[in-house]
Amino acid sequence: MKLVISIVNNEDARPLIDALMRKGHRATMISTTGGFLREGNATIFVGTEDEKTQEVLSIIRENCHMRTQHVNPLPPVMEPGEMYLPTPIEVEVGGATVFVISVDRFERY
């Protein structure tokens, strides 16, 4: 058995959960916050049999897309009275970061 943990963009989370459920996979979603942009993400946990792991990974790949977004960088530490005019920068967001972990034991009550 495997535990698939995927960290995805909030925009991709609901379509991903729906796609997983349509294929018969159970999933749990929790809201998380990313460290780089400090924006909301979703972390989705899927427990699956070894032979269905590739199917879960394919569903994640099909539903989580990279996109570009303009963000203002965090302001630098400044002295009082200094002025900071942020210049938006383009960054890639979305996609998925996925961890596949072997499960020694699983119980459902």
C-alpha cells in the first residue's frame, strides 16, 4: 500500500478531488500555506494499493497545471523614511509536488 501526498495550488484542488473520486479513490484534503509566496495551497492525501499508484499519479498530472502569476516581492528591511516601490515579478505557480510513501500498516474502522 502507498500513501500519495500531493501539494497543489488551491485552484487545482477541487477538480483534482473530483477526478480522484470519479475513479474510485478516497482522498483527504487539508488547507496549507506555501513558504515561497505564502499563498494558500491544498495538501491532498490518497491511500492506494500499490498497483493503483500510477493511476493516482496520472490523475494528479492531468489536473494540476503550471501557470504564471505576477507577484510583488516581499519588501526589504528598510530604514524609517525610505520608500519602497515594488516591481511585480513573474513566477510559475501551480503544478504539484508529490510524495509517494510506502505504508506498513493500514486500518479502517
